[in-house]
Amino acid sequence: MKEEGLSLIDLVSDLQIVLVAGSGGVGKTTTSAALGVALATSLEKEVLVITIDPAKRLAGAMGIDALSHVPQEVQLKDAKGHLFAAMVDMKASWDEMISRYAPDKDTVQKIVENPIYESISTRFVQSHDYIAVEALYEFYKEGIYDIIVVDTPPSRNAIDFLDAPKNMEEFFASRLLRWLTIPRRSKLVASAFRPFYLVAERILGSAFVKDISEFFFDFQQLYEGFVARARQVAALVASDKAGFIVVTIPEEIPTTEAIFFISEVARRKLNMSAVVMNRSLPASIFSRAGDEVADKISNETQEMLAKTFDAIGLDPTEGEVPLASKSQLVSKILVEMANSYEGLRDQKTMEEIQVSRLTVREGKVFTTTQQSGDVSSVESLRKLATNMSIYR
């Protein structure tokens, strides 16, 4: 069932934080950028889009050579507000966090100079989720932007983003962290665990084990700052200032993952604003008139061509290339077109089934039609957002 007059912009215009989530490859980053363009165009607000590792073509579509950790303004024509875009830089964000939470400069230096820090701050995948929420809170706290659209990190399980603050807090209280820091915390206890460390040193090397122990001992001194921020972020995400948009496509596996994420949002009593079903076929394909035309072409092509020849007074056997041969070719093309239409009609039926699986208590389900080419300009991003149709 479709509703008229309600747009995605209407649903999120009063929010301060819009979190766009979904599995990889469903157009989540493009949807985030399109939403940012539409918000800044139609509202007198300062809008920021934060993304993780966006495609270069998307940065180009926004008129920016390369996104960075520092927000850059996107030039919009005839816009009521202003749009800014930034990319979360993992290394820069880690450096800022260490400086922010460390008790002194000496601790900062010990951490950033430890060989383990380079791997943790640039290649530790699980930290992407926490860095994203950390960056979100920093931009929010600045008070410069009215609406912040967050393109959440790509992952097989998008729920990791929701759990990032809690996971960071649990890590600081974990047995693993206590075990890793034993050699630095207590010589007496360390002697009891010496046999285990000898085995670890044989496998990993004594220098590596020493670096790990020293890094996490120093890192543990950031406990109060990290945990306090994690709780603040969790409270912000759970407030009525924030809302989730889940992006998916009309295929079984992505839709199943979207359904799971929606259920987790509901279980945690978070604000579910909308679902966006990308790459949908136009609704006009699923029409009685179209069905009738396709059926007529499939079943009556030869008869239709014969009547056409009679109507214009042509003899199919005359001429260098007999019209009979031409009519056979035209007939074949028309039948192929009709068959292709019927295939698209069946695909549209399957899309309807996937849409019907989505249940959103308070939000709405929107669809975007398949684009003829890549998103290559701000105008194409604007069109993508404004052409969304609402299902329920």
C-alpha cells in the first residue's frame, strides 16, 4: 500500500542524528550522500554527512576531489541550507582519542610509539565501529551542525555498530586485558603465569609479547575517558534525537539481514525512522495495461503485422528484400520484448514479496528505482532522494 505526500525528508527533518545502516553492497553510502543533499537543499540547516572509505566516484559526484577527516563544504545550487562531508580517518581519529583520554603526554608518546599501535589504529577492523561513533559524538558536541548523517561502517553484521560502545567498555573490564597486562601490573602474579608467557614468546617472539603487554598496560590508563564517552554515545543513540534508516535491496539475503537489524533496533527500543529498498523496478511495470500489451504482442504478432500491411496497401512479396523477411525479424524482436517484459514483471512480483517481509512499527518503507547509470553529480544524488516512493 502506497501513501502520497510523505517524504523521507519529512521523517528525519526533526532529528539531529540520522544513522544509515545496512549490509555491504546495498547502496548505503550513496543513500547517505543523497539524503544529505536533499536535507541541505530543502531545509535551512547545516548538514554533515560522515562516511567511512567512500567510493571515489561518490566524492566526485559531490564535487570534492577527496574527502578527509576535516569537513568540506559541498557546493549546492538553490539550496536553503549548507552541506558538509567528511570521511572518518581511522589513524587520525585514534591519535585524537589517545591525546584526549591519556593522563599525560608521556603516556601518549608511549602508546603511539609502540609498534602494536600502528596495527590497532589502522588495520583492526573491529575498531572501525567504535571510531565511527566516537567521530559522530565529537562532531555532535561541537554544535556546528543541525543534522548529522552517519554512513555506518560496512560489516557482515551491521549490529556491530550498535554494540560498539558496550563492546569497548567490556573490553576494558575483560579478563583478556588483565591477562595481557599482568607482566607490568604485578611481578608476583607474573611469575605464576611465566610458563604461559614462555610458550607465547616461543610462538610469537619475546619482543612482540613485550610490546603487547606494554601497549595494553598504557592503554588501560585511558579507561575512564573511553568508558565515559562510550556511555555518552550510547545515550545519544538511544535518545529521541537519533533515528535509524536501514538500507537494503530486493533480494532474499540482504532483506533477511535488514529484518534482523530492524528487530535488534526494536529490541533495544531505539528509534527506527525508515527502511530504504534500493534498486527497485518501476511500479508501472506491474500494471494491467502493460500485461495486456505484452500478452497481445506475444500471441498475435503475425496477425498484427498482416493487418498493418493490408492497412497501408503493401504486398509482403514485392521489393528487393521481401517484406515477409522483414516482418519475421520484426515479429521476433517484438516477441523478445514481450518476453523480457514478462521476466521483469516476475521480478517485480518477487520484489513485492521482499518488501512485504519488512515490518517497521514506527517507520516507513521507501523504494528507489534502479538508476540508468552511476551517480555522477549532486543533481543525481538529489534526484535519487526526491524520487523515493513510500510503500507504507
